[in-house]
Amino acid sequence: MSVKSSEKLLRIMRDTALCNRCGSCAGLSEGQIVFADREGKYLPVINHALDEDLAERIYQVCSGKGVDFPLLNRYIFADEGHFHPYMGTYRQIGIAWSNHPEIRRAGSSGGILSHLLIYLLEKKEVDGVVVLGMSKEKPWLNKPFIATTPEEILSAAQSKYTISSVNEILPQIARFQGKLAYTGLPGQVQSIRLLQQRQHPFVRNVRYVVGPFYGNILHFSSIVSLLKSYSVTDYRSIRKLEFRSGEWPGATRIELDSGKVIQLKKFHANYLIPFHICKSSLYCIDFTNEFTDLSGGDAWAPAYEERGKGFSLIITRSVPGDAIFREMVEKNEISFIPLSPEEAIRMHSHGYDFKKRGAFIRIQFRKWMGRKVPEYGLQSGRFPVSRWIMEAVISLLFFILSSRPARWLSEKIPPESLGRVFEAARTFWKKSTAGIKKRKLIQP
């Protein structure tokens, strides 16, 4: 006898290595499942016993259990366009930035995603945009909402590096009168696409899907720990929290009720990752948000990093996404410099290594321990023994550094000092993975 869907769903919801907190279970259940501990583990909990039919519908679109990448790719893109095993289906790849200075300044990098969403809204292609902003009631937490003005879209600009559950907004999406664009991380986007594949009424008005590249996401404990490093013990004193404040690449900036401001540049704030990473990030293989109409991330290359201002690496994927992007370029709304896949991969070699090599090895480690793993309909390439050893060391470091004693110790060391160590490690990783573009990583 097969295990009930409710039991399989509960198993994912309770496993911090599987549940990516996309929020679809909460949204589809309309209150029967909620996120009750957002400052803690941020896991969904069941308020009422689920009807088995509802549990089955939720389980089918739960991206935490895994997504058949080849099958979903064919559904969305119909085998059109180019395909690359590292970044999925694409039509154009290149460096882009908004020609509107205020939009470019507001974004995490070149402001392209924000500008695209504003353009869709002003052209009446959509009537609203699902975005992730910061909560007005609890400004230390993020919160999804439907923006209907350019000002609201800009208020939600910049990356949010703590856990979000955007798809809990699904009931609001269903009730919205008009067409929508949707913005989300890979796990959230995958679930939306699975809902579209099943023609679920909750997503019938979603016309465009866009999103950022994705390396990892952090527990809110990362913010608590950073505050403690500066002798601040109450996170509820946060008045404003920004993760990419100021000139690109930006800085984590925390403004407190007392008027005190804590600021740590982005590359230094990255030291928090091994101490507070959400475990599901370690098993996600989607770095460039492969199932969007258009996705983007920072253009990590010295030629751009040294200039400031902000530059985005953009991938157009679908016919509609590519068409609207080309229109914006032709109208001089944005600037665009085409790149080859090889040039684009070089910019994020450490990210591809983390997702397209490391994640498959970590999944295999978890299998050997008899644990449930996400299934992606793909087989990994044959990696050298040295990469397996490297991943074993990295996994051990994540295990040790995420422990309470290690977190406690990190709070006794100046964040700037830890940040410099982490920045040096990142530079070394990028150099050591520079040849990744020459190697086949995965196969369907």
C-alpha cells in the first residue's frame, strides 16, 4: 500500500533539508497550513487535518520533493531556443543595466528585473506584480505582496537573503482582478510552473514569471547573530533592514530604533552563509532560475565590479520574455551587451560548481545515509575524486560551523575580520573553478 500524500507531505514539511519554504502548501491550503516560526526554523505546520485530496494536490506541486527538470523544461519552452546544461533554456545572454538612474540605484545590481516589471505594468501587459518586500509591522522580516504601481515595485527592489515563502500569497493571486507578473526564487518558481502545468485556477492570471539567480538563503538567525556581534541583543529594535544598500555591490545595512546604524559590505556579510544557511539550499541544483521567462543576477567580473553603479547578467528564456526584453533594448530603456554562454559561466563559475557539481555530490552523500532526497530527473556527470573529497570537506565545514558553539564563537570575532577571510575564500574558489565551463556536469 502506498504512503498517503498527507504523510509524504508532512515528511517534507518537517525536514529542513527538503522543505525550501516556497509557501505553496500554505497558499493552497488557505490557512490550514501556516508558517508559525518565521524568526526560527521557519517551517510550515498543519493547523487542521488535511483532506487527502488537498494533500495530494499540494504534494504534486511541492518543489521540495524535487522537480522533473527535463519534463518541466519541455512543458514551458517546448524545446525551443538554445539549451545549456548549466543554465537551462536560453535565447539571449548578456550584461544589462537600466538606463533610468533611479531604478538602477534601487536594484541589487543593474535594476533590470525591477525595470522590466515596471515596464510591463506601464505598458498594461500586466495589472499587478507579485514581489517580495519588507514587512511594515515587523521590518526585520520580508513579506510578499502584489504591487500595482511603479513606486511599490521599487519599494521591493533588492535581494532578500533570509527565508521567504512567497507562494503563501496564492489566495491573493487567485482573487486579483487582472493579469499578473510573478517574481520568485527557483523553488517558488518551480511550484508556480507545476501549478500552471496542471492548469490550477489559482495561477490562471499569471502571465510572466521572472526571478533572480540563487545560491543560497539564510535563516533569520543570521541577522540575530550579526546584531549580537555588535552587542545588540533585541532584533525587534530593527527599524529598517537592507541587504544590498548603497553603491553596487552594496552592503547589509541595519537601522535601529536608537538611531544606530550597522553596515557591513556584501562580500564581508557573506561570512554568515556557512553558519546560518538553510539546508535546502544545499540540495537545490537550479542556480539561474531555469524556469522563468527571464532571470538575472550580478555580473561578477572585475571589469564590472570595479565600476560600481551595478551591472546585471541577464538570461532571456521564453518567447514572451525575450520579446519584451528586446523591445526595452530597442526603446533604449535598458542597455545590453551580448555574451557567449562561456563568458557568462566564467562570471559565476563558483555558483555553477556549487549547484551543478556540489549539490549532486551532497545529494549522493544524503542517499548513502538513507535519507530522502529531491529527485530532478537528471543524472550527474562523473566528477573526479578530488571534487568528492573537496565536497566532503565543505560539507563537514557546513556541519561544524552551523553548530551552536561555532555560531557563538563567530559572534565574538569582529564581522569585518571574518568577512575578509570569507572574501579571500570566495576569490580562491572562483579561480579554482574557472575551468568548469569545459566539463560536462549533468545529463538528462
